[in-house]
Amino acid sequence: MFRYSVTFICYLVNCSFNGYSWTSTEAISVVKILRVLRVLRPLRAINRAKGLKHVVQCVIVAIKTIGNILLVSFLLNFMFSVMGVQMFNGTFYRCSDRTKVTEVECKGYYVGYKDGQINRPEKLERTWTNYKFHYDNVFSAMLTLFTVQTFEGWPPLLYESIDSFRSGHGPVYNSRKWVAIFYIIFIIIIAFFMVNIFVGFVIVTFQHEGEQEYKNCELDKNTRKCIGMYVNTLFIIAMYVGIILSLV
């Protein structure tokens, strides 16, 4: 009843704005915001679809109880970020002129070639720039490790870490190969272990919520499993029969 009341109120406000000629841009913005709220209407289908309702309830229960897992994950990310700051602080800088490898030398101007064409030389200023992902502070280190955790664009970061030398010095090819162990351990602990714990906990919660639905059922758990396996087998057989008939 409440959601229908909110929808009706939004409709009346929308009509009131459309019924008068408003010249203020703020009024137009309010109307647009109220119209955007229409996208929430499909959420009413959750109460009507039993399966969707159970999924939403499972997610809500899981969110309430995964606080400890999220806390442990945050602490592990913080620990690896601190270690990253200790190992790579200030080591991802390089000079725009590749012939200069230190910050002291990276001054003045050099001759570059526009679009890589040797017949179009130009005068460029040397700049000492940092890599887009770095470990100069804990916050930046956590963002960098989040990139590693998502497996998006982390190989160039690994190569940059291996070529890092020391603060105030540009990259040196394969100067620190051993830092790859840092990323391997991080991926195993965070990207695999902790993420699998989180997913497994959600699955267990979903199964528990599903068992609550049958707590008053006369059939025991093993009987329900046997019936489910039998139904799944019939479904697979029917699917294969349909595929065979479609090929005939």
C-alpha cells in the first residue's frame, strides 16, 4: 500500500509541474528526477515472483552476516597495501625522455618526433611523471591492488613493478623479478581464497533459506534430493530428445 501511495504522490507532483509553466531550471530538474523514479516500478514484481523474493531475502541475510568476511578482506588489503608502499614507494616514476633515467637528469628539453615520424622533429620539455597506478601512499596502493584483484590491466602493472629500481630512478629492465611473488601471494589469498569464501557463504545462506521453506514438509531431506535428481534427469533427457528431434 505504501509503494502505491508513493507512486501516486509522485504522479501528482509530476502533473502539477507539467500543469504550470515553470521557467526555473531547478523545477525542470525535479521533474526529471521524479520521472527517473519510474524505473523502480519493475521491483514490484519481486513480491509476486516467489523465486525472486527468496533470492532477495537470501542476499539481505547474507549482507547482514558477511561483515566479518568483509572486515578480514579489508585488513588483508590494508596489510598488502602497506607492504606495497614499503617496496614500491616512489619507484614508478620515469622521464619522458627515455635516455634519462634519474630525476636529476630529467630537466631541460629534448628532440622528439611527432607521431613517430622522423621528418617531423619538435622540441619537448622533459617531465618526470608517475605511472597511473602506484604505491606512493596507502590509499593509492589499495586502489592499485584492487586493480590486481579484478584481473583488469594488472600485467602491465606487474611489468612496471619488476622494472622498478629505487626512488628517484627510472625503470631498469627486470631489476626486481622477485616482486612477482608479492602479486602471486596477493592473488591467491585475496582474489581466490577470500572471494571463494564470500561466494561459498552466499551459497550456503541460499541453501539454508531454501531449507526453511520445507521445514514443515513431511518429506525428509534425502527424499527431496532424490526427487530433485529424478526431475533433473527427466529434464536432461527431454532436452536431449528435443535436440535429436531438431536434427532429424
